Amino acid sequence: MDYIVLDMEWNQPWPGSPSSKKVLPVQIRGEIIQMGAVRLTDRELNGEFQIMVRPKYYRRLNRRVSKLTGIKESRLLAEGVGFPEAVDRFRQWCGENVIFLTWGFDDITILRENLQLYGLDTDWTERWYNAQMIFNAQTDGSTSQKALKTAMAYFEIEATRPAHDALGDAYHTALICARLELERGMREYDKALENHDNGFHGAEVPGCISRHVYYGYPDRKSAMEAMAGEENRCPVCGKPMESQRWFSQRGHRYMDLAECADHGKFFIRVRLSDQSDGTVRASRLVYESSAQTAQTYSRRADTAEPEGTRKPRRRRRKSVKRNPEEKKTTAET
């Protein structure tokens, strides 16, 4: 069985541009402009594929994308083919009975969105795994999404191809995958994915006794209302807890010190994440109210302004240019 290690680059319209206001048949986060892949057979790299794709909907190349990837509009016009043709060539190169690997969740999602945009079949992308999850499970067991260069450094892999190039990134990802036990990784993938979904993806204080992930909130306000209301329950008895005050932290994180009438105080941490479907996910961690967690909350409370005491900002008065003759008259008076 062959593994196809896939990487792609895609274009996005500049915010506020005419392209960003286009109404497309299917909502996409980016239009693919480059596809790169490496075949992995028995832990050996066994062939490469790369193709440039001429965009149809977001034709003007975002200057940030161009700077990051080094791709110019002139190259897309000269070398690019239409997306349906690019996909057809790619599938012919892949062959049958293959499993796709990507570094991260975005590439396969973008691919499926683009396939749907053109009314093309997406079933052939179902056998897919995020190699980041397998890497984490077989190395440090963390729940954070590692950068490609971090994994390369872990295996002491020297970069020999350009970064942010579809084939270059696919090549380096394939070198990492060749060092992983992929069959075991696929068997244990659901567990690795669960650990990732339930992870806080940030520094954690010791003493975490409960963690849960909530999906489908229409916005961050609704998510926090649920975290402070219906989901603010004691991890021991499940009864509603009373909050003290939520404080915001970096990275859409919030903390609170909640109290259960029967089991005392608990330190709560919540992280909000925007999802690809426009909803908000809330990762909630509950800690024992130790001296360390209490101190963390107290420090934040001490630096916060008491509610209702914040002074309104003074409006700056606009300077008015006076007529020189008026100044003269005033001075003479």
C-alpha cells in the first residue's frame, strides 16, 4: 500500500476587494494554486508530483500569498492548468488504493472545498490522516499542532527544499512520515484525535481534573454565556456552580473561580476557537482550587479595574484654524 503525502498552496482574496465579495456556489477559504505530493512506499520515497493551478475565481494573486510562496501571477498564467485537469492528473499519478497524509487539517479541507466548488467527487479523499497527530502520539504525546520545522528538528532532518512550496513541504513531510510507524498510527488515530480535540493547546497548570470540548456555538458571546451558565457545573456532582468573575487572557482564553455549594471552589479555564463552518468551539478545563491556581486568579483580579469604575475616554477636541486677520484683531484688542 502506498501513502501519498500531499501539500498545497492556495490563494485568498484581499479583504474588501471585489474578489472577496464574490458569491460562489460553495464557500471556500482559498482557491488552490499549487499541488505537491510525494509517494511513500515501505518507508521509502518513491516518486514526486507537482502541478500549478490557474485560479478561476480569485484570479488576482494576494500579495501576501505571493510573498510567502514566491509564486507570481505570470508563473500561474504560463504554467497553470485548470483545477479539474490538475485533479485528473493528480489522481492518475496517485493510482488506486492509496492513503493520503498531510501536515495539518487545512490541506484536505481546502481540497474538498475546491472539489465541491467544481462539482467533482470527494469520496477518493476519505482515506486521509493528519500526520501531526501521529507524530504527537509517537513522540512527546502533546496535543499541540507542531510546525513542520519543529518535527524536522526532532528527527534531525535538514531542510533541502524550499519552505511554503507545495512539493518542498510535501517532501519534508514525507521524510518525517518515513520515520513514523504509520500502520500503528492509523490504528491509534482516533485516540490521538480525541486527545487533540480535548486538549487546551497551551500552558496548563497542574491539577486538571476535568476537560471537555463543546461545539456549535454561533459566536463567542454565546459560547461564554454557556460556559458561565448551563455548562458551569461541578466536576464532582454535576450541580450548577456559581461564578465569581471571568477574566480574559491572551489567545481568546478566559478564567474564572467557580464554587459548588457542596464541593467548594474550582479554577476554570476556557479557550475559544473559530471553526471552519463559522461556529465557535469552547475547550473547557476544570482544576482543583490549589494555592497555585488561586494565586493565578488573584493576580489577575488585583490588576483588573473594579466594575463600574472605568472612566470614559475623554474626547480630543479638534483644533480649529483661525483666520490670521481674526488673530490680529484679537491681539490688538
